[in-house]
Amino acid sequence: MSSKMVSIREAAEFLGVVPQTLRRWEREGKLLPDERTPGGRRRYDLARLRPEQFRADDAPRRTIAYARVSSHDQKDDLERQKQVLELYCARQGWTFEVIADLGSGMNYHKKGLKRLLNAILAGNVGRLVISHKDRLLRFGAELVFAICEATGVEVVILNQGEDTTFEEDLAKDVLEIITVFSARLYGSRSRKNQKLLDGVKKAVDEAQT
């Protein structure tokens, strides 16, 4: 990881703690800021931070249930996902937290996903629960599972079969891929690009009817 100076808030989020904890660690000499700005603000070298060094061995590791849908018109499905996950975790007697995202399975920058990954890398997660594999990511879920395995996180997938919204989400993800690549090939405002996108959108609409 290359050197990158971050604020106390960003450093705390990376380590899975709150900024007050970093201030206490500074007083105790456990973790000192790498520099301070002329205004006295703390700055930390992200490459030097190692979450595993700062998690107490007896600290409880949380169960996180992750839910996602691709678009605003699927909010009802998002609520159903959350209810299913909450009911399952409650029945197991687990103390859990639900993280929900609204965004494409092709988007790796969703706030909830980033928060989940930061918590896993910080060693704060002991179990990840999802309804279907594709609820995590369309492509790349296996990489997240590998990270979970390396950090000792149990992954629970409630349904191993096909997702009920699989076709609709897949059509939207394919449209997103084609939109990006056609814009690169022909230019985002070209007539050729627009003609291709119109044809793809028509095919997607017909496939969903």
C-alpha cells in the first residue's frame, strides 16, 4: 500500500473504531499520528495502519447481514431482504447489524459495501449473512469470500439457488456494461453510441415483459 495521509476520521474508520479511541491511544502512546497540519489536525499514514494490531483478542466479532437491490423501484424487495435476514439472524440468537445498499451489483464503491469491507479487514466481523451470492456483487463476490476466509469470517448464504430478481438485475448490469464500453468505443454523445444503447434498452425491456 503506498503512503497516503488521512484524517483521524478516515483512520478510525479503517481500523473499525471511533476517533475518540485514536485520541486515547495517542495519550497512551499506543498509536501516534504521523504528522499534524499547521492547524493542529492529526494525520495518519494509511500504509502504516494495521487493523489486526489494534483489535483486542477478546473483542466480540459482529454478525453483519448485507442486503442490496439495484434501483429505487426495488425498495420493496430491499425491505423483504432485510426482514428475511433479520428473522434468520434473530432465530439463531445472534447479535447482528444489517447493512443495506441501493446500487448496481457492478458498483464496487457503494457506501454499505465499503463499510462492510472495512469492518471485515479491521477484524470486527465474525460472520457475514446474505440472501444470495449476487446480492453482494455481480462479479467479484468470490474475492470477498476469499477475504472472509483469510480473516476468519464465516459466510452464510441463505439461498443457494437463483435469485428471484436475477433476470431483472442481470439485464440492468448488462446494460451498464454496454453503456460504459460503447461510450469508450464511439464517444458518449455519438449517434452510433446512442443507436446501440437504444437497441439494447429495447431488448432489455422486451426481455422483462
